[in-house]
Amino acid sequence: MPEPTDLPAARRADRDRELNNLVDWLLAQAADRDGLDVLEASVDLAEWMAGRLGSRELAEAVAALAIRLHRSASEVVL
């Protein structure tokens, strides 16, 4: 795995805000599909996202959600 990216403080604050907004937006989109079966909801949301997000935005969203999920799971264990 490569070394973590070291961002300047000002850029870090901007990226943090952007990623939080993106994750909150994606969670709101997921909530709209919450009544569906998890597989149907996942397929529907993935297709919806693929049509609206560029590959870079999609990768950043997935990374941010994965890290948030990992941290949430770690907090539950502790």
C-alpha cells in the first residue's frame, strides 16, 4: 500500500468538507431506497450513481464510505 497522502491543512479542510457533503448526500440517496431489498437497493443506487458521478467522484465516495463504515464498526467493538 502506498504512503498516505500528506495534505496541507487548508486543502485538508476543503477535502474534509467536500467528502462529508458527498457522503451525507449518498446516505440521503440510500435512505430513499431503504424500503427495498438490500440487493435491489444496492443495484438501483449503483446505477443511479454511475449515471451521475464521474469515476473520480465515485471512487472518492466509495473510499469515504468504506472508511466511515470501518471506523463505525471499530467503535462498536471498542
